[in-house]
Amino acid sequence: MGMHGDADLGHTVAGWTGTAVAAAGFAVLGSGLIAASPVLLAAGGAVLAAAAAVTWLLHLAGWGKPSGPRPPAQQPWRTRDHSARTGHPGCLGCRLAGRVPKTARTEMPGARTAFAGTAGVPAPAAEAADPA
């Protein structure tokens, strides 16, 4: 049990790496602001974009975590999440990568959806017959 009791604060390899890269990006961005250098401002913005990309890719590789608390055995920050391969329910990053878990593939009444692989693709609407 850690300093915060049995709370899952979401410390992961993806989270720590993204935070470190983002901190470096903000340092470069701040330096560019102080120096009034458009080159440093652009470089800082690029490092911030890289932080988002690195965090997302590590999450997809299983070094992140799904939303919500994890069981105590899976809370250490170096624990790999093997459910990332199929996608996490309600996870924007997994949806952007085309990973839609089977539990999230619930259909609404009257909705038509055809799933190609793991990405949900809307099926073409059928032509409505004119009763006239």
C-alpha cells in the first residue's frame, strides 16, 4: 500500500513518459517566449505534439491503463495492460486507433452498423420504399 492508501492514481509508463516529454516541451516553449524566438516557440509546440503522440502510442502498446480504478495487483506503474490490444471501453485513444472492444459494440434499436475488423463503420442506409 502506497502513500495514498489503496487509491489507483493512474501512474503508468505512458503517463510518466508523456509528462516528462511535455515538461521539456513547456521548457522550450517558455524559453522561446522569453527570447521572443519563433523558432523556439515552434520547437516547443512540436515537442508538446510529440508528447501527446508518445503517450498515445505507449497507451496503445499496453503501457497505459483503462479508465477507472484497477485491481490492487495491477496498480504498480510498471504493470503492462494486455487488454489494450482489443481496446478499452469508452477510451478515445483506442477509438482513434480503430480499437473498439466488443463490449462497446452495442447497437441502438433501429441502428444498422457493419463492423469491418475492429473499427465500426456505418452501413449504408437502405432505400426507403415510397408507399404511394
